[in-house]
Amino acid sequence: MKNLGTANHKDHKENAHKVHNTANSVRICSAFSVVKKNAVIFLAFSLSFLNSYGADSLKVKTFLWEQERSKTDSLRGVFSTNNRIPSKFELPIFIALSHFPELNSKLIHFEFRNIKTTMACRPRNSTIFKKERHYTIFIDTDADGQGILLDSIPFNAQIGIIAHELCHILDYESKTGNQIIGTGLAYFNKNKRADFEKTIDDLTINKGLGHQLLAWSDFALNKSTASSAYKAYKRKTYLTPEEISEKIKK
Ligand SMILES: [Zn+2]
């Protein structure tokens, strides 16, 4: 009896162990299936917005805030996990970002700062020579009567200038650390700076956001309250509305 009792006890323990293991497996399996389910949902969602913003993006001439705002929550789930995005401009940033699936894994922080231009993009200094760079896109906080604040720009044009900044990241990503330093130094030369900025504008058009870039350029040069000196600088340094229109037609 003693032995039987021990055997029973052992069996009971083994069974309990099995039940415990099975429970764990079930728990692990269900956790795994939740992860898998989430991954499938994420993938399906990603594909659906890539379809809505990627393939059809060439057809979108004007994004309207009223039409896009219902997508804000779902886009936030995709783009606000890695990136730091100010709520004030999250919708135009999300729409611009959705055209850049190659930047999905990049860490991009949008920051308000008093700078000399509407927006600017830099790799974080400590990561320039690293394989995984982090990027900061600055949003000007003080137009000092000369420039143009992001706040004052129409929605469609906001997407255009944000896309231009994201194209700077594509350019940085194609370069080594030394080449980035070289680009920074070349920026002091006005002619080289203009060549560089026009290349970035070309890239923005190629990403399917030419109409948005045109809206931004047209607003900056023809409709904004920026100083004539600032407008002259912009006309010389970036593609003009006329040049962008020509390129979009092709
Ligand atoms: Zn630029």
C-alpha cells in the first residue's frame, strides 16, 4: 500500500506536472497566437495603407484634413510606436510617413525649436557613424517675421514640406558618416546647397508627393507673408512652383 500510495502520489505528481506543462504550453501557444494574430493584423493593416497611400498616391493631388482625420487613430498605432511625433502635426506627418515604408524601422523624433527655416532634418550627432542612425526633424517655433511657420501652411502643403524632410533621411541613409559630414560642409556653399536641395525636391516628386511639394512651394513663394528676401532665397535654393509643375507633368 505504501508503494502503491507512493506510486499514486508519483502518478498524481506526474499528472499534475503534465497538466501544469500543458497549461503552460496552452498559455505560451495562446500568447504566441496573440502575437501572431497581432502580426497578421499589423501586416494586413500595413498593406492596406500602403495600398491606399502607396499605389494610389500618384493620383492624390490634394489631401484634405476633413477626409483624412478619421485615419488618425489607426495611423498613430503604426507610426507613433518608435517615433516621437507632436500631436499638433501628427496627421500630416503620418500621411507623409506612409509614403516611406523604407523608414518604418527608423527612429525619427520631431522637435520644436527656434530655427532659421520652417523645418530641418539632421541625423543625431552621436549616431552619424553608427549603422542605426537616429534622426531629428526640427519644426520652427518662431518665424521672427521672416520665415513661415508650419502652423500657417495649408494641410496639403504641410505634407509636402514634411515629405521633403523625410527625403533628407533617405539621402542620409544612402551615405556613409564621412559623406554626411561632406554634405554638411558643402551646405555652406550656396550653389552646392541649391543643387543639393533641388535633388531632395526631385526625390520628393519621385516619392509621389509632387503635388504636395508644389502646394508648399506655391504657398511659400506666392501666398505666404514671408519677407521678400526669404522668398528670393527659397526661389534660388529650391525647385520653383513652375519647375515642380513641369516635372509632375512628365
Ligand atoms: Zn531640405
